[in-house]
Amino acid sequence: MIGPSARWERFAARRRARAAGVAEHEPDERYNCQKCEYTPWPCSEARTRLLKSFGGDRMALMTYLGVHLTRALQALPDTHPALIVGQIVHWVPRRRH
Ligand SMILES: [Zn+2]
């Protein structure tokens, strides 16, 4: 369950980001992209930005996505967890050997 304070924090963060003009490709409460409506987050633009902002630090990116995965699983209780894992995590390119 997501408590009222977490909900408030999320609302406040979104409002701050929107005021700063950077809330572009963030997930909404149903884990669709806020900008690309009805496109599951991360959309292709969000994926590009995430890969760029985390550089080669795959572990940090996976940790970040792990947090989103936890939230998405809570946000989408009627969606099969495997589909959510695919959406949130499995788009990350595999490590090159
Ligand atoms: Zn988007």
C-alpha cells in the first residue's frame, strides 16, 4: 500500500518538476509516461535519457529501476508481475563482455 505521505511526496515532486519544466518523461500513477500518453514507462525517450544519465553504470541504473519496479508492482496490482518486470527492467541492454 502507498500511504498518504508517500502520495503527497510524489505529488509535490511532480509539481516541483513540472514547475521546473523537467517532468517530461516521468511515469504517472499507472506507470505510463506523463508526456507520451498511454505509452508504458520508460518510453523510448525515457530509456534514452536514463541510459545517458547513468552512463555505463549499469548497476546504478538497475538499482534505480528496482525502486521503480517496486512502485510499479504496487501501482498495477492487476497486471502480471512478469509483464511489469519486462516493462521496467528488461529493456536495459545486456552487459558487454
Ligand atoms: Zn515519454
